[in-house]
Amino acid sequence: MRLFFTLLFVGLWAGPVFVAQAADIDLPEIGDSAGSIISPQEEYQIGQSFFWRLQQSIDLIDDPEVNSYLRSVGARLVANSDAPHLPFTFFIVPNPTVNAFAAPGGFIGIHSGLVLTSQTEDEMASVLAHEIAHITQRHLLRSFEKSKQVNLATTVGLIAALLLGIADPGAGAAGLMAVQAGGVQAQINFTRAHESEADNLGMQTLVRSGFDAQAMPVFFERLQQTSRFYGGSGAVPEFLRTHPVTTSRIADARGRAVTYPLKRQLSDTLQFYLVREKLRVMAATNLTELTQYYANALKDGNNLNEAATRYGYSLALEAKGEHTRARKELQILIDNDRDRLSYQLALADIEIAVGRYSAALKIYHDSQRLYPDDYALTLKQVTALLQVSMPEQATKLLLRQLELGAPSLQLYKLLAQAKDDLGEKSQAHSWLAEYYYSSGQLEQAADQLRLAAGFAKNDEFQLAKINSKLRKVEVSLAQMEKL
């Protein structure tokens, strides 16, 4: 238990991106003793346990288009890192603050506020590259070697404060201040060298992936300016107060960046801006104010990307139920870029909202020709198919996603619904069990597997699979109850 809690503490604490720069980079030597502490499989299990508990605390962004985009950028960076074989899970926390973190096993989360603060895709990618470096260099394990003196009670307190801080920054900060009084500042200082190392290796990954090396220092500088703007007032985000972006760190990042030659832009920068505006609409608490903001931005030309601003305007109007106006703004975009999938998906959403399912299904069908097996497209198409009682077609599309290695909570839940609509009760409960297991709801997963077994009494093969999975869930449940 001491091993689990200490590793989890180190992973979460080293995760925030913008910690002050300190010691020189100290790359691990071949045969680094950290590798003997715990196996990669055990490290992944620790991260999975954290991810399960995180999902019980807050609702992560579940929009398939947003998640598909983030994962594509993450996969591109991982492929150009120094450990492309490692598994990674990327996700977005619906939180307006600027933050990112890496947990053991390659679980990397960013706050929606970080995406909204980034002015280019390269800036967002620089944060992801930094977090990937924390994982590939096994900073979590190397820090563990220096943290054996941290007692269990203090470590558990830090975990609770940090997890709570993701969902409620104010409460998390208060808890963190309390446990810091217990004497863990030395461990925090130690991770600053890792931050410098992650900056360096992250920039290498960034450049190899075709992004702009200058994005990292530019983003650092924007955060520093934000901190200066707030001054010493209580309005300063807790993250910026406790982890200042120093002038020396910016200078160091700029010094590295100039050593890399400028490369041809390989990114679809428009897609970043579209996803950013979609997140803005999803986070809006006052849609009337947001639609006015978009209208003014289009009128004044005060926006980073006009197409993305109009797209956000259309989404905000649609969220308000103003379907005709939303369609009008969207049609302007489609006339200029008919094959843009985001526009077609938004148009299909409008068709469904007004009850024109056949028109929406035609949009999905036509889009599959240009974007075969696209994850976001498929999940939206399946949802519509189930709404018009076409579970057989929906099942085929979902199973194809599994063949492609694209499982997700939404996919499992949709498969459960499709199988239930087809009358395949054992399969329906089995897929619902996968949904619960993946979200960390282990007791519910076990219950669903027992129900699935009850419907599979005459199918020995299905029953054997169910019982094997049930044993796995029960073992995981026993381990989680001990933590």
C-alpha cells in the first residue's frame, strides 16, 4: 500500500506542467534502479486505479469529436517520442483553469481551460509533449526513490487533496496546504528537475511531430503575463500562485527552441480552433451572452479564426434551440468547405433536433464514404440508428470500431443498448459490464456479469467468457477495497 500511494502521489504532483525550473537535466542512465522498483504492468494498474477513482469524482468530457481530436494529437506525439510502444490514455477534464497532469501508466489529462487558453494547436501540443516526457522518462519511479521517507498518512492526504483539487480547486488547495505542513516540500523541490527535463524532451517530441518549437516558450510567457495581470489579488488561479512560470524557465525554453529549424506546418490548425469553440459552447453557463459574443466577434473581425468563430456561433444558437439561425450560419461554412466533417456532423445534429432523422442518416452515410470508420462519425451515426430502431446496423458499426482498437465508455454503452434492442440479453448485460468496469464501477460490473450469466445458461462458450471476466472483476474489486 505504501508503494501504491507514494507512486500515485508522485505521479499527480509531478503532473502539473508549469512548475518553476531548477536543477540541470539529469537523464537516467542505462540500468537506472527505478526500473527495478515496479513493472510496467504494475505501473499501468496503478494508473488505472487512479483513472477509475477520478471518473467517480467528476464527469470527464465525453464528446466523441473532441475526444477523437485530442487522442489523434496525443497519438501523433507519442509516435514521435522516445517510447512509442507505451500505452497512453488522453482525456479532458471540464474545468476552466489552466492545468494538465500525468498519472502512472500513461494517463494524461488536460483541463478544458488549457485548450481555451491555447491560441494555437502547437501550444496545446507542447503541453501534451511535456506530459508524455514525464511518462517516458519514468519520473514517477525515479521520484519514488527519493520519497521513501514520506509517511503513509501524509501521502494519502496529498492524494485526496489533489484529486479533490481537480473537481474543486478551492477545496483541493486548502487540503494541500494542510498536508504540506507535514513536511513534503523537499519532495516537491526534487520534481523541479524533472520539469526541466520534461521541457527539454517534450520540445524534441514536439519538433519531431511537426509542431513549432517556439510554441512552448510562447505559452509559458502568456501564463506569466496572466499572473502579472492579476498581481497579488485573490483572483489569481491557485495553480499560478503555487507554480509560477519564471523568467528563467521561459528563457531556457526560448534558448532550446532557436536551435530547431522551422518546419513546414503539418497540422490541421482549423480543426483545433473548431474543437476549441465546441468546448467553449459546452462550458457556457449563459448562452445568450455567448451568442452575442460570437455575433460581435464576427461583426468586428476580432477573432483568431473566422470560420471557427462562425462554427461556435452556430453551435451556440443550436444549443439555445434556434435551429433556423444555426443552420444559416453553418450553411455559410459548408458552402466554403463542404467536406469538413465537423460541419456535416453539426448539420446532422440540427436535423435530429428538428426530427429529420432520415436527413441526418443520409449525412452520416455520405460522410462515411469520405471518412470511413471515423470514431466520432460512427458513434453519432449509431446513436441515430438506435433512435430509429435499427440496432443491427448499429451493432455492425460498433463491432467494427472494436476491431480497429477504438474501445470507449460510449461504445460499450451503445453496444449494450443495441444488443438489448436485438433481444440478446446476455450480450447486452456483458457489454454494460464492460462499460461499468472501464469507468471504475466494479460492483455494478460484477452485478451485470451475474445477470449476463443468468441469460447464458444454454451457451457454454458465452458462459465461460462471462465467468472469466467476473473473476477478473472480483479480483480488481478486492484490490480496490484494500486501498
